[in-house]
Amino acid sequence: MNVGQIPAKWSRQTPDREAVVDATTGRRITFAELDSGVRKLANALLGLGLDKGDRVGILSMNSIEYFTLYFACGRAGLIAQPMNWRLSPPELKNIVDNGEPRVFITQG
């Protein structure tokens, strides 16, 4: 099982159980909601023309959207490349240059 299958497994076993709580906003989602979001986002990423094994750069604080994206990368066969939002621009540039993500997603 890869990381992208974890929400599906728990959605089948305990769909209404709380999966993620965003401590900043207090927003909560169930495993069924998480799995649905992961499925939709994985399909959207593949719809961008990304191929299995492509890297997806992620610059975001922890949030429900971050976890959805992380699991969606796994579900789509992509490599999530999370980066610490506290890093300086030169440090981030070095990581991006070395990791060569095909797409870069930031928190809006």
C-alpha cells in the first residue's frame, strides 16, 4: 500500500470518523471527505499532464488542503516534495533546483 491509499482504506472502514482537524481554523473532515478530496485532486494533477514519478513541489503550512495534496500525490503516483515555509528564498531555490519539481503548489 502506498501513502495515497491510506485515506481510501480508512474511508472504507470508518467513513464518518474524524480524519483531520485544522487546529488554526477548527475545521474538521471525515475519512470519507478526505478520500473524496484526495481522489479529485489526484485526478486533477494527472489532468495537468503529470506522469508517474514526477515531483510536485509543495510550499504550505499544515492544513487540510496540505494533507489532501500530500495523499493525492501518492494516489497519482507522484512524488510529493514538501518544503518548509520558514526557509529563506535562497534555501528554497536550492531545494527546487536540486529536486526539479514539474509543478510547484503554494498555500494561497
